[in-house]
Amino acid sequence: MKGLMYRNLKIYFSNKSGVFFSLMGALISFVLYLIFLRQNMVSSWSSVPDTKLLLDPWLIGGTLTITAITTTLSSLSLMVQDRGKNTLSDLSLTDVSYLGIQCSYLLTAMIVGIIMQLVMYFMMGGYFMIADNSPLEMAIFPQIFGIIVLSSFIWTAFNLLLLSFVKKIDTLGKIGTIVGTASGFLAGVYIPIGMLPTTVQQFMKYTPALYNTAIYRNILMNTQLQHSFKNFPVSVLNSFKDNMGISVKWGSQILTNQQDSLVILSFAVVISMVAVLIFRFSRRVVISRA
Amino acid sequence: MKLLQAINLTKKFPNKLAVNNISLTINQGDLVALLGPNGAGKSTTLNMLIGVSQPTSGKIIFGDKSASIKDYKNEIGVVFQGSVLDANLTVKDNIMTRAHMYTRTVQLNSLIKKFELESIWKQPYCSLSGGQKRRVDIARALISSPKLLFLDEPSTGLDIQTRTKIWEVLNQLREDTGLTIVFTTHYLEESENADYVYIMDQGKVIAEDTVAGLQQKYTQNVLQLDYLTGETTTTTLDNKDEAIKILVKNAKLLTNFEYRPGTMDDVFMNLTGKEIR
Ligand SMILES: Nc1ncnc2c1ncn2[C@@H]1O[C@H](COP(=O)(O)OP(=O)(O)OP(=O)(O)O)[C@@H](O)[C@H]1O
Ligand SMILES: [Mg+2]
């Protein structure tokens, strides 16, 4: 299985344009932010001091979620490609078991997701450190790394489910585009959740992206939030968090980081179970394509 | 010794009977050709033998017992009609990652030498010429030292030198290791090297035998006369006494003559009433 994972990783990383395009959603959110989103938000929260320092980690949080979604999808697409050609049959002639082959796609996607999130994290963190003097706190890195792994896991499961419906290689490109765009909205990056109609907000709460972003932002912004809001009543802080998608509210209850993580984990479990069920049914179809 | 047998294999696609009740026997050490025009069902047959597709009916016997692909996947190597190697990876990565997918120890150095892969070792697979690609394909299929190698159209699209080169290596390999090879082709000349030939058309085996047997069964001998005047005539003639008579009668007028069995072209022509290409 190691040999196969190595192959899968090589295929992802040796395709430079593929790597670039799998980061497209993330790059768009980053550029969009630099060009005008930040200006907008800084002016609408002008009463809060150091808005820039507040918003930089806010952006990082959302962009990491997008990265997790799109890069795991891109890596996992190899599964569909191999299935569409005779590659899967060819692989099944080796000593790697069928289960091993499938797991290697999943593990590869997770590893790709972790690596690419780390790359994006340090790229954006480094940029903001130079451009805005935003601190890159190493103390929170272990927590961030934990969330990076968790995100890779949930989105690999999610994309597995998504791709179990894809039979044709041509469809992959379209799915990639749709997911790339949708993730920016669902993660609350292109537009802060508070600016969306309530029905849309409600819908977003049924997808894991929102919670994923919220945890990231909570951890990344924590120090700066305490600084910026120390002279404001808690209600102002809470409404900022709510509007900006830093915490998710169920009714009147504001979810904590642990609760967010639990929500994500539950999503992951349910999604995995559905994916495995579908996979069971289609197993015969998958091996012998005709 | 019988290595692999297919008995009454049939493959129905929703709107197409691709393979219609065919039986094959592949003997240990033989070079077996499946010859047929485009769409004859060669690939479909091969795919059933290597477990890529399930036969609609019929069975496969490996060694001496009824088998599914699981029982003999360790013993076979496959080169698919459309290559399945990873285009963006180098030859080295394609070969080495594959080698790591086997738990048994594998012989790489001799393969690399035989198929002359050193000079293209670091090149991405997609940048190779057709012949080079084929060499890598075959070398990779042999990594696990299989007993039985399947080649689906190994030389389609290759020029004659490259084709000859590839067969030289394969024949050498057969001599050295006793490798059994099953290949599909629509080149008649290529099938002439085979120990046994199955001719397929429209999903059926329409004839099977050794090359000599097929020629004998399905063609008449050909007498070719080269005259002093530079003229050449060919006549089909299946009677040696008759031939000798003609030769004696014309002896003074001839520079040369040839009396030979019909070619595989003639076999195919006579069986199907059409040219294969
Ligand atoms: N998955 C499929 N679904 C429906 N029909 C198929 C499928 N695969 C093959 N066929 C049909 O079965 C017939 C035999 O195809 P096959 O690929 O076995 O031919 P072939 O002898 O290998 O031809 P070629 O020399 O062109 O490779 C063709 O008519 C083809 O259209
Ligand atoms: Mg074919």
C-alpha cells in the first residue's frame, strides 16, 4: 500500500497546473480579500481598533477550509480517473488488496489536504506578517495542526461521497469548478455570513464548512479579539463573532470550539457511513466496469 | 500442458453480443494469437480472461481447476490496449512504484537491460515515442515475473523495425523463461509467429489451428513463375504433380519459380471473404 500511496502522491504533486488549480478557490478568496473585501469590512467595523490585525487571521481561517475542500477533492479525483481507465483493473493485479487500493486513495487525499493547508497557512501567515505586521503565533500551532488534520478527514469523506456518483472522467472538471466556487460561499469567506439572508444562513448551518471555518477563526483570532474588544461589552463581541462567522449559533446557544469539532466529527461519521454503504453496493460495478 | 482454458465464454453488452460462445486453450510456453478485425471481440475476450469484465456465461480453468481471477492474478501480467501507465510520472517512477506494490521480490535490473530502459529512465512517460512507451508497458507488466503475459495489440501503430525489436525481446524472454504469451492483433504477418492462432470475427472464433494447419486447411498453394522476359505469373494450384508438369513444360523459359502455401492473408480472405485491413 505504501507503494501505491507514493504513486498517488507523486501523481498529484508532479502535475503542477493541477496543484495550482486545486488551490484556485483558496487563491481567489485571498486575492478577493486583498483587493476589496478587506477595505469593505475595515470600514464597516471602523469602531473596533486594529481591524486589519483582526481580519487577516479571519481570512486565513476561511481560506484554509476552502483549501481542505478543494485539494482533497483534487487528489481523490485520481480514484475516478483510475476507475475510468483500466488502471484500477491493472492495480488489482498487484499484491495490494482491493480495500488497500481504496484506502490508499483516501489516505493520499488526506495527506495532500494536510500538506496543502500547511503550505497555505504559512504562505498567508508569512505574507500578512510582512505586509501588516500580523503576528504568526506559534503557540497555537499544535491546535491549528489538529484542525488541519480534522478538516482533511472530513473533506476527504465528503468528497468520497460526492465522487461515488461520478462515473465519467469529464464530469470531474465540472465538479471541481462547482465545489471550488461553492466552498468559498459555504465557508463564509467570499461574503461574511451575517450579510446573507437568514434562509441562506440557515442552510449553511447544515453543511460542515461553516463549523470548520469557525473553529479555525476562533483559534486564530482569539488573542486579537481579546485585544480589540477589551473596551466593549461582551454583547458587541458576540455579535461580531456571529456576523463574521467566527462562532456558530444554534438558537441562542453559541457553540464552543469543542462543540464545533463534535459537529464536524458527527458529519464525518455520517458521511463516511453513507459513502461506505454506496461503495458496498457499487463494488461489483467498480471492479468490472462493464 | 494446459495452462489456461476458456470454455464457452460469452459476453453480452446491453445492445451488443461482443463475444459469442468461444472456447480457448492456452498451453504452457506457447505463443497464442487472437487475430481479428476491429470490433471482433478480441479485447473483450482478453478482458474476461484477466478479470476486468465478468463473462455473461462460460467458465475459465486455470491449471486444472475452475478458477476466478483471484486464483491466478499472481501468475499473469497484462499490457492493455490503451496504456494504463501514469503519463506525468517518469519511467523510473512508473516502474519503481509498481515494484513496491508486490510483496515478493522482483527482478528489475535484467528487465531494464532487456528493454533498454536506461536511456529513457528519467523521462516522463508521456514524452516517450510509441515504441519506447510499449517497451516500458511490457517491462512493467513483467515486473512480477508472471507465467502468462497478455498483450492487447502490442504493436498497433508501431513501425516495422520497432515491432520486430519488441518481438525479438519477447522471443528471447520466452526462450529464457518459458513465458507463455497471449496476444491480440490485426496484423496478419504478426500472427504468423504464433504457435497457435485463433481467428475471430464478429464475436466468434471462426477458425483455429497452427499457422501451417490454417494455411493447409483454408488456402491453396501458390505457384509463382518468373519468366526470362521479366514477366511473373502466379496461379493457385493445390496439386504438386500438376505443378511439376507446368515447371517441366516451361523449364527453358523460366529464371526462377516459387511453390508455397497461401499466406495468412489468404486464410483470412477465404474465411471471411474480406480483407482484414
Ligand atoms: N463496454 C461496452 N459496452 C458496449 N459495447 C461494447 C463494450 N465494449 C466493447 N463493446 C463492443 O463489443 C465489440 C467488440 O469490441 P472489442 O473491443 O472486444 O473489439 P476488438 O476486437 O478488441 O477491436 P479492436 O481491434 O478495435 O481493438 C465492439 O462492437 C464494441 O463496440
Ligand atoms: Mg481491442
